[in-house]
Amino acid sequence: MISDIQLCSRFVETLDWICQVLIRHSEDFNIALVKIAYGDDNSLGEAYGAPEALRQLSSLTHDLQSSFRRSDLVGREGTDFWILFPYTRVQDNVYEKLLDVLESSKHQTLNIVEREIAIFELPLIYQKALVKPDQGHALLQHLKNNQTELASHIFRLANL
């Protein structure tokens, strides 16, 4: 649990910096941001109990972090996972990489809720935006509130 908080802290600090760079240089900066939503905040807790759901989500955080490059960062906010892929375009098969981790037998028990994966191309969002979030938390909230319009791809994985 403590390491989840540390990962999230590093994630948000890095995202704050990325927001500042994108405001000034969005055309020269390739970065993808992925949101993985695991149902609502209560569904896993109701199915497993809060402590077990928290343990499983924490395990997934670490597996996501170790499955990608060292430059990719993972943060978790409740049942939402955020992954930063610097120097990545969406065409680089981000989706297949995610599916390999999410569908592994180690995390099958989390598949009782619908999972939604949204992929955002941050440079395009900043190039087109009238209001450009200048802090990480503001950007995440903006993306959550406007996901349908801003995501370049949205996939849903059915619950089992």
C-alpha cells in the first residue's frame, strides 16, 4: 500500500511537469496516457471485502509497473489506473501490452467487473484544447469528465 502511494506521488509530480511541457511544446512531445477503470469504487469491495480488493488492486499496480519500460509510470486512484507512456504513439500497440497484463491468470479474479480502457494522445489534446490543464490532477479530472470526446480509443472488457 505504501509503495502504491509513492508510485502515485511520483506519477502526479511527473504529470505536473508533462502538463507544463505540453502547454508550450505539444507538437514536439509524444506521450500516451491510458486510463483503466475497474467498475465503480464499490463493486470490488462488495465482491471481496475492502481489504482483499485493496490487496488485489495493489498487486495489479505493481505488475503493471514491472511489465512496462522503466520510463513508463503507473498511478492508481481508487479503482482507476493511469499509465504514462512517454515517447509512445498509440499505434505502438499499447492496447496489446495492456491486455497481456490484465488478462493474465494472476489477475483473473479482478475480472468480475467490467473494465474500460481509454487511450489518450496528450499532444493532440493540448493542441486542440481551449483550456489546457497545467497540473496533473486537473488533467486527470479533465480527461475523466470528457473521456468520450478526448480519448482516441476506448475499449471495454466484459466481466466474467
